[in-house]
Amino acid sequence: MHPPMTEIHVYTPTPPQALSFANPFRMVAGLWRHRDLIRQFTVRDILARYRGSHIGILWNLLYPLMMLAVYMFVFGSVLQIKWSAGEVGTRWEGILNLLCGLTLFNLFGDCLSRAPSLVVGNPSYVKKVVFPLEILPVCVLGAALLQALIMLALVAVLTVWKIGTVNWMGALFPLVLLPLVFLSLGVGWLFSALGAFLRDIGFAVHILTQVLLFGSAVFYPVERVPAKYQWVMLANPLTGVLENGRRMLLRGQEPEWGWLLAVTAFAFVFMLFGYVCFMKSKRAFGDVL
């Protein structure tokens, strides 16, 4: 007589709910747990940019100086750009406003442009179950932040030298960088996840970067935009970051607190949204690569 057959149940892990990733404390704790790995990959990303060059990381110092010379010639001598009218509308004022705006935008633009290739460009990491793929956009941000801080330090020194004022309000400048960091992480997580499934997203991101460059008041103040179109500029969170950054670093004025708080809140929610999208789709990366 055969023994009775027992029914075998196979249990598969239930995919985590999207809302389980929306806890910002859990997100920060997860990234903090991998802080050593983030530091190593950030340093590696910085060094990889200059691999094979003779002066290496010194390009981080030469690049800002070379770009400053280009801006001075093109926008100062050729186009003779002036940021404001009247006696205060000097050539150096226009150059410093432009340099500050471009520096802040390039921090965001670098993270955005590199995001679509972060997952598809690292298939060996995707196949490692234990590797935390969510740190890749953080490492890209860290490398871009180093370059931005060098450029901003150059802007601060030139402001003191050419304008002759020490803007102590610049001590609060991290309040402007905070929403920019949130936005950069948000687009990093969101578009790196999309890039794993939609390979055409890289071309769309290139176009989007150019649109944002000219639509974020980088090359001109918001006041020069026709009144009927200014709402479009003000709806762009990057505009708020750039304008408040110039107010604090170049003119020593308080930021527009309402605008800054609104942009920071939006950027924080957008960052969580990008993180949730990345973590929810992370399990499927190995199937599409």
C-alpha cells in the first residue's frame, strides 16, 4: 500500500509594494548602509573621466579656468552681455550670472544626461543579486557635485575680486543646492530605470536637456521674458534654483523663501517618486538586459 501523497506548496517571494519604498527614512538608511561603496564608486567615476591623461584630476581645476576664459570672450567681448541695465550692468556682472547659472544647471544636466545608460551600461552589476544598483545615480551625483563646487568657489572668488563685496548670505547657499540634489537624484533614478526598458529614452533625454538649458533662465534673467510667458519659466523648478542661487551668491540677498520652499518640497517628492520607480522595476532589469 502506497503512502498517501502530500501536497507540495511552492512559495515565491511576493514583490514588495511600491509604497514600501516611499519611506524617506528607509531610503536614507539604505543608502547610508552602502556609504563605503558609494564613496568608492564616486572616486572611481571621478578618476575614470581622466584615465589615460597626463595631469589626471588636475583637469578639475583647469576646466573651470578654461571655461571662464571662453565665457569672458564670447559673452563679454563678442556679445557684450549685460545682466541689468544702467551703471550696475557691467560686463563682469553678466559673466558671473552666466557662470553661476551654468554651473548649477550642469550639475543637474550631467545627472540627467548620464541616467539612461547607468543600468544598461553596467550589465555585470545587474546580474549580481547582492549589488545595490540604486547607488549608481548617487555616485554620478557625487562626481558632478565635486565639479560644481569647484566652479562655485571660483565664482565666489571672482565676485569678491571684481565686485568688491563679501556676500555672507552665501553661507546659506547649501539651501539652494538641496533641491538641486533632490531633482538630480530623482531624474537619475527615474531615467536610469526607464533606460533599461526603453533604449530610445537616451535620445529623448538629450533633447530634454537642451530644452531645459534654454528654458531655465540660464542665459538671461526671468525679467526679460515677456510677461505672458513668465509663468512657464516660473513653473520650471530649475528656474527657482538658479534665481535664488544668484541672489545669494552674487548679490548677497535673501532667497525668496516661499519660492525656495515650494521648489524644495516639489524636488523632494519627485526624488521619492524616482526612487520608488527604480526600486519597483529593479527586479526586472536582469530580464531585459
